[in-house]
Amino acid sequence: MNNINHIAKTGYLFALLGGTILSFDTVLIRAINFTPEQIAFWRSFSMSLPMIIIIFFSLLKRKNKSKKTQKYGKDFFLASFFYGLSAILFPVSAMTTSIANMLFIISTAPLWAAILSWFVTKEVVNRMTILAFVISIAGVTIVMSGSSADFSVSFGDISALLTAMSMAAAFVVGRVSKQDLSLTPSIGAIFSFILLYLYFDINFDISLFNFFLILIEGSVIVFLALTLIAKSSKLIPSSHLGFFLLLETVFGPIWIWLVFGDRPNIYTLIGGGIILTALIANSIHSIRILQSEIAKK
């Protein structure tokens, strides 16, 4: 029973670390400043490199020891598809709509995760999670109220919505699967960069500095963040995991301020504080409920 409690705490810790690390993503996208298809391709390519290296050494090791090939089921490829789709859509959204609009729309991920979980797993969303979602949306609204962003629907807005839905779908697949899907974001990135290469005219003439930023962003930041998030999808409810994407809204403007000097306004600080408080309160409440259920058994 204590092991169950430990697993849940580990899941929330992985999600917290993953969401926090992922919050650096927008800063690096802005620093690289490519066209949408360019940033989507290079980001996906960089995300896929760790997995390509892992596959290469695994094949060598397997060849030397003549081990059986590991079998991957439909859940593995389904989760990879959704992560790959989000790998294309997220940078496209970041480059074609305002950051405020993008973060607001992506913050609906917990709602989509809750809806999909209810349909797929019949996982009931408790009142505290619903309240935390409402409070978080209020926090994001406060953040956006200090922005001069245009609220008209654009291609970037639609991309952000599809990103939120893709991430939510990946979380739900991870929740119901019996497989370890922690590396599916990187597998999805392989699919996405091949697709982008086939359908777009990709410019390979980039500076060494930009290539370095791309490697840091995809192979370190995004790879590590999404691996932790994918790992946690098996350990905590999908509707809870979606909340940790909101850390981008909380920390993103702070990193942009520190790197580019764009000082966050009072609305960003207040809204970000509300989101962070709702996220922490929901996680603590969920762990306490689990502890109570364990104690009754």
C-alpha cells in the first residue's frame, strides 16, 4: 500500500520537474527565431537525436549478445503519434500567434485530458480538480488581461488547440497502457522531422550558434521534460498531469524577462501565482486522498 503512495508522489514529482524544464522551451524558440516550418523541423530533429543514439547502441548491444528484439505494441506507437503531432504544432503555434494566446489555449489541456479519461477509462474527476482547473483558467485570464494580444482566431490559435488535445491524448494513452512509454516523445519526433523534411523546403544553412541552441532545446530541454512527463502519465491521473503544462504560463514570462529583458507585468505575476497555487493545492489534495484510501484498506 505504501508503495502505491510512493508511486503517486513520484509521478507528481516527475510531472513537476518535466513541466518546469519545459517552461524554458518558449525562450529558446524565440531566441532561435526561425520560420514556423524551420523551427518545427529542427526542434523535432534535435528531440529525436537522443532516441536515435539509444536505438543505435541498443542494436549494437543486441547484436553482440544476440538478445531478442523488444516488441512495441499499438499504445507505444499511438502515444508516439500524439507526441510527434504536438512536436510539429507547438512551435508552429509559437511562431504564428501571440505567446499569450498560445499559453492560454494550451492551458485547456487538463480539460481535454479529463474528458478523454472519462470516455476511455471512466476515470472520475473529483471536485478539487475541477475547482483547480477553474482557478487556473482564471489565473491564465489574468495573465492575458495584461497583454495586448489580438484575441481573433488564427492558424496559430488552432495549432495551439490541437497541441493541447494531442498532449492530452498522449497522457491518456500513457495512463491506460501497460508499457513503458517514457521514450515515445522522442520516437514521435523522429516521425515528425521526417514528415516535415518531405513536405517542406528546409534550409540547412544555419549558424553554429543557432545549431547549438537547437541542440540544447530539443536534445536536452524538450527531450528530458517530455520523457519525465510521459513517465508520469502512467503514475498519476491524466487530468492532473495536464495541469503541469500550465507551468509554461507561470515561468515562461520570467525566463523571457531574465534573458531578453521583457519585464513581466503585475498581471503575469498575479496570474502565475494563482496558477501555481492551484496546481500545488490539487497535487497535495490528490496525494492526501490516496493516503486516506490506503489507510482505510
